[in-house]
Amino acid sequence: MTLEDARALDATDPLAARRDDFLLPEGVIYLDGNSLGALPKATPAALADVATRQWGDRLIRSWNEGWIDAPQRIGAKIAPLIGAAADSVIIGDTTSSHLFKALVAALRSNPARHTVLSEAGNFPTDLHIAEGAVGCVPGARLKVVAREDLATALDDDTAVLLLTHVHYKTSDRFDMAAWTARAHAAGALMLWDLSHSVGAVPIDLTAANADLAVGCTYKYLNGGPGAPAFLYVAKRWQDSLASPLSGWMGHAAPFAFEDAYRPAPGMKRWLAGTPAMLSTAALETALDLWADIDQHAVATKSARLFDILAAAGDALGLDCVSPRDPARRGSHISFRHPQAYALTQALIARGVIGDFRDPDILRLGLTPLYLSHEDVWRAGDILRETLESEAWRDPAFAERLAVT
Ligand SMILES: *Cc1c(COP(=O)(O)O)cnc(C)c1O
């Protein structure tokens, strides 16, 4: 792959114009959109409108002018990205808190079963929250096994199988339909964490017959730092599962001010407290960019961007830990390197922003909406220069920051 080849791919790229929807700093090749998505051009004005007009001028009237229904309205905008019915998704809270609610609800719905099964090395919050959730349900326990042992660990005590669709380190992707079918064959519910796959790979929860899903909106969906997360509950479970965080916004009639809790019908029962409207507005603006984007065009471009960096890594003798088969991975590429932290910092100093995942992974996110093939080719060339010059040996690059 030469620079000319990359430019030729850009010339026929159906997503090329989307780059113009984002504000990115000069001199930066941003390969960390899988951790914090870039800023959409429309977001600063949307935030200013919420602050000055909706809050400043309309004041409390804004709750009846679009705020109170925002969690469901925005959930419906996420639904097509995950193959869900519009009324089976809601936004709010964080991925962590949705995981907690979904796990406790699932455990309580089937007291004959006690185990939450998950994968060793899953994203930390998934395992930490599962540990907390089983602690809240008498008799429940968490079983964490290696990926190759998951199928045999599924048994007649498994209440929920909790898996992250695309692995945050390696980019490995589970076959959603096959694993959901396995969970169901064992009599368990299937809960997917889509944080590293939504906006990166095509997802069809309905076709897979999934029960529950959660996911992040500040990664590939560009909702902004700490943007509200989403929760999906299959229609067939919406009446029988109940949130353990039984707050007033999930009540059937919050403004009846009743003493006793009565869960709202549908997805609204998963709300607990008042929605955070500033971050909710930023998320809605970012989602509007996805309205006319073809998920398959995103996947095709992601695969090409991956190939460019995979070829650069191969030429440098780097150990790529991500699957070569695009159907088996997400939209980031990870290389193992003994000095991955210093290498990541040296790349950032050269304008190529990726990240480091402990202990030895250099992770580079490939976001098809705002990266060109040329950007990614240039990033590969800067990676080559950084390795060949051994610039990463500068002691300044070894100093650990709080967020890696
Ligand atoms: C990013 C990520 C999260 C983030 O959870 P928060 O509650 O938003 O901090 C959760 N799970 C996975 C798999 C992630 O990649």
C-alpha cells in the first residue's frame, strides 16, 4: 500500500464527505475515537442553545418542550444502529449503571438460577459491576472463565451470559447470533455490552434474538465525554423485568407523587432520576449525523483502514493481536510491544493519538466517519519512523499519566 493507493481509495470513498461534519485539530491524526469520539461540528451550537435558550430563557417550561421525552426519543435514534425496535432502547445513566440494573433484574426474574457467567479479561467495569450485582441478590454468584471455556461453563444454573461484543483490547468480536443461541439453549438470558461495537460494526440484536444489551455513546457515536449510555430490553421482557433502581422518573406517574413505586410500562421504567439535559443534547446532535449512514459502508471502510495499518505493522515485524478476518473483529487494531506505553506517548508527541492498554498493547482506533485512508497511511508511516528512530526510548515518554 503506497500513499497513492491510499489517496485512490479516498477518491472513491462514499463516506469521505462525513469528515466535514467534525471539528478536529490541525496536525493530529486521531486514532482514539474508540475511547472518546471526535466533536461534531454541530455540537457546540446545540450545547449553547440548550444553555442559553432552553435553560436560560425557557427555564422549567423546557421539560414540556422536549426534555422529558428525550431519553426515549434518543433511544429510538440508537435503535437502527443496533437492530432494535424503536421502543426497546432508552438512554441515560452510564453503561456501568445500566449493566447493574440489567443484571440484578435478570437474576431476580429467574430465582431458580444463580450464576452470571462472563469472560476473564472482559472490560473491567463489566466484571466489577457483575460482582456488585450478584452481591445484591441472595444466592447469586459470578463465574468468570477464559473465552475458550465459556461454552462448557454455560449450564443449568446460568441465569445470564454477559459478554462484550468487541473486546476493548484485542478487537476480537463474538458471533452475536451464535452465542445468543448458545445461551438460550442452556436456558440463560443473553446480555451484550456493545460499547466497542456500536457505530463500528453492523449489529442486529433482533436477528440474534438477544435479550438485553447496554452500550456507550461517547466512543464511536461521538456523544461527548461521559455522554448518557443506552439500554436495550427485548420487547418480550419489558413487562416482567424491573429495575432495582426504582426512582421516580421510572414511575408510571412521576407527577402523581405517590408513596409506593409502580414501574412505568415499556422502557421508561429503567430511568431512575432526572436526565442530564446538557449531555443528553450533545448526544442527540451527534446521533443525527448517523441518520443517513449505511452501516455496511462503515464496515467496509473500517476493514480497508485496518488493512493499511496491519500491512504497516507486518512490514515492521510488529505483533498484531487483532483478528485478520474483518467479520471477527471490531474497528480498532492492537499491536503488542514490550514498550507499548512509551511508544504510544512518542506517537502522541508526533500527532498520532492512540492509546495504551496495560500491560503491552498499543491500540489504534479506526473511525470511518472522520479518518481518511491517507490519514491512516500517514499514521503507519509515523509509526515506522518512531520505531526505526527508537524515539520512544526518550525517558520523557516513560512517565505514566492517570489516563492511559
Ligand atoms: C467504555 C466501556 C464501558 C464504559 O462504561 P462507563 O460506565 O461509561 O464508564 C463499559 N463497557 C465496555 C465494554 C466499554 O468498552
